Amino acid sequence: MNDRYDAGEAGYGAGPYELVGYDEYGQPMYRQVPAQQAPQAQQTTYDPYAQQQGYGYDPYATGQQPPVPSSYDTGRRPPAYDPYGARTPYDPYGTGTHQSAGHDPYGQAATSGQQPRVTEQTAYIPQQAGPAEDPHAPARPEEPRDGGERDYHTEQFAFVEEPDGDSEDVIDWLKFTENRTERREEARRRARSRIIALLVVLALVAVGGVGYLWYAGKLPGLSSSGSKPGAATPVSAQKRDVIVVHLHNTGKGGTSTALLVDNTTTKQGSTVLLPNSLALSDDDGSTTTLAKSVDDDGASGTRDQLGTVLGTDIQGTWRLDTPYLQNLVDLVGNIDIDTNTDVPDPDAKKKGSEPIVHKGSAQTLSGKMAVAYATYRAAGEDQNAQLERFGQVMQGVLRKLSSDPSAATTTVQTLAQILDPPLTDKDLGTFLAKLADLAKSGAYKTALLPVQADGTLSARTSDSVVKDILGGTAKSPDAGSAVRVSVQNATGVRDDTEKARVVLLNGGFTFLEGGTVSGTQATSKVVYSDPAHKSDAGEVAKTLGLPAGAVAKGTVTSGADVSVVLGQDYKPGTS
């Protein structure tokens, strides 16, 4: 240990030092012992006759003042200041005479003569308290009375380790830095875990989506129009639910027929439009038309005949009169369809009035507008055009109907219809809900059944509908030798049509309903298109009581061999 108070060091003058107290750190402090108290072991002896210079005492008789230690000298502490040191020079003779002298930093009074050896008491410096007494500390050795040097031991010195506040701050900073680093590492680990979890979820979603698209046959590059669910199943083995709906125009007369098909195997919905000229087999085996069968044979008979001709199983019949169609459209909240023509208002009293339905895309139709559009047939327009409008309205209704079976059943029950057995409100509601779901998802289409001029179906033209959609085989009744006669009424009397039908059936002809011509005609016409049926046309005119001059070559209606237009010259009782 570097003791900054070692006695006898250079720079503090020659001579021994004595203990005068302890500083605030518990370190001993010393001062230089006066010459008269110097130990005898020193080589230099006291000279009573030494030369005096000034007021100081030169123990080495050099005639110079002893050097004053500097407080900045090599970090050593100068001897402590003794406040009790006498500023008045010591008078060994007691004369009381005081001489002026400067302050002696060594606590001695400067004199002009030699001074005898005086025994002084060691005093503590007032502003510096002594070290605290430790009862367990070893006893402090007494000072030698002969002025000799003390014998110091290591255990006499206490090494005081001062508390350093900065060390606590450093520890706190290290802890803070360590905690901050750990938090950053933990945040990075959590972020990596979240990213990994997110990637796993995305991978699972991607795999699930691809699997669903593959299963649904919608995967790009691996799917085609034929690779839909159940496409591998043979057409005849696919399961279908089919209901026939007949729209009855209660205002102007006439019917429109369509099949609603739900292919539960391929998840595909369809509306098949059936022309009124479709040839069916009557109960007695005679050939009739779809329109005639609806009027004469009723729901059950027509359903059975359609099943025979189309080779499919029809589960029920839904008779939909135009007032119920209007209510149905209003219940679902109107419909949006692309209209292909302007439809005049049926209630307008003047010609040229604003049409009730305008031609255009995404037209919103109320119930009344939907009925007018579904039943509209322009002058000279084929019946298939009106039938296609009816199909548009039906698909628009399905898109707006609820896909929930309970809600759809409630809508059907709200119509308060009396359905033909075995169809019930619940059956119809559930069936329509399934079709509504398919219509909303885009898995729905409308197709027109192609019919030949004689009302029969050919395998080549009907496969796209009968086989692919209905899963059946066309079985049209044989034409045989019966001549098919289409009759239109232009007499202005509705009963004339029925009377002509009875006469023709009794004459061995097949009667085809041709409808009512707008307005009246004065003369009747019998028309044939194929020269092979010229004689048949003459027989028809004769059977109806018409003159031979009424027979002429021209265009006949679809499905007929001979067309007849009854004019006002027709007299039912004369035939």
C-alpha cells in the first residue's frame, strides 16, 4: 500500500514524524517532530551553540529554513495544521518579551535564539475526528516515550472500500441491456412462430381449395365441361328429380309447359321448355298434342304421357295460373332479367301507350310485368318465342327465391294454392329451394326441346335434351295412317273449335289445337304443304262441310299434315 504519510520521505524535510490524528478516511496523519524531540539514533546531535538565522531553527545548522512541504508534492499530504500552535515565540527565560514572527507551518514558534527541549502533548486536529473505536480491533500500540520510531503492523491499517454508486448503475444498465436483448430475441422467436403458423394455415387452405376444385371439376387445366361431379356416372344412372309446371293464362287462354329438372348427381339444374305441338299418345292410343292433353286429360294424364314420350320419371305436376305467378314474383321481391322485346300494357285502352315492359338488359319486373312478359306472343310470332320468355321468368324467380327449404316452403304456402296430388307444399318448397341454390351458383340452364314439324322427336335432334338432361329415350307415337289436322278458329265463336274437333276425330283424323286467330275471317281455308297430302286436304274440307275451293297449297303449322282456318262461312251443323 502506498502510504502517503510515510515519515522521512524526501520533500518533507529531515527528521522523524509523530502521529497527530486520523483523517476522515481513518488514515493516520503525522507531523514533523521538533529537533529537541528527535531520537538519539540520528547521527546529527543537538548543538546548543548552533548558529541562529532568522527565527527558525535549523536542525542541521545549515543556516537555511527547512523546506515547506507542498500539498501537491507527489500526492502526499502535508503535515496537519496545529491550531494550538503558539504564534508567540517561546520564551524559555520567562521574560515575557514577545517577538514578532511569521507562522510556522510545522506548529513551532520562531525564535531568535536556541530553544531548550520541550515536551509537547499531541493534540487532535479539531475538524478531523478520530477513527471509531472497534471493540474487537487489536489494541493500538503506545507511542514510544523516547521519541523512537514506531513499529507498525499490517493489521493496524484498515482498508476501507468506499461504496461506488456508479457500480450499481453499471449493473442496472447491464441487466437492462440483457433484458432488452432477451425481449428482442423473444419477439423474433414469436414472429418466426407466427409466420410459420401462417404459412402452414395458408398451405392447408391452398391444399383444401385445390382438392375442392378437383372434386368439383373446376380445377383449371384438369377440368372440362364434361368433368363435373358425377360426370363419370352413366347418364341413364344419374339421379334426377323432375316436376312439370303448366302456366295457365287465365286472361287470354292457352297454356305453357316446362319441366324443372334437378340432377342430384351432377349438381345441375335445368328448365326444359316443351312446345305445345309435342305429339303425345292419348288414353285410347290416338295421337294428340301437349296443349290438347293439358286441357282434356288433366294433370295426371298429361304427366303420364310426357313420361312415356320422354322416357323419364316425373314426380309431380305444378299448375301455376297467371295470378299465382304474379303473386310469386311479388313475394320474392321482383325479378331481374334480360328482356328481348317491348311488351304492351294489356290493360291499356289506347294503342301506342307506354309498354309495360321495355326491351333491355337487367330489367326489373314486378309481378304484373313478369306475367305480361311470360305470356306475350307478338303477331306472326312462333309459340316457341313466348315459351322462351316464360323460361326466363321462371329462372329469374328461382334466382330470387330462398335457398332455405323452410323459407321456400313458407313462400309456397303463402300462395295458398291447391296442388295436384301427390305434390305437397313441403315437397314443392324443398324442390324449389334446391333449384334456387343451383340458379344462384350459376349451375342452371334453360333448354328448348326440339320438335319436328309433325310434333315427333328425332333421336338426332333430341339427344341433347332428352338423353343428356332428362336421361331418357325419345319414344314418339307412330304417326300411322292418321292425318294430323291443325285447326285455328277465326269465326269469332269459341265453341266452333270444339265442334270441329269432334267431327275430325269421328272422321278418323288426328286433331291438333291451333289456337284462336286474332280477329275474324269471312272464308275458311284448308292448306297442305306436301303434294302427297293434297287428297287428304280435300277429305278434311269435305268432313268439315267446306267447299272444295277452300283447299290450297301453302304453309302448315308445326306437327300437322293439313292446316285449317275456320272462317265465318263454317257451319258446324252442316257437316
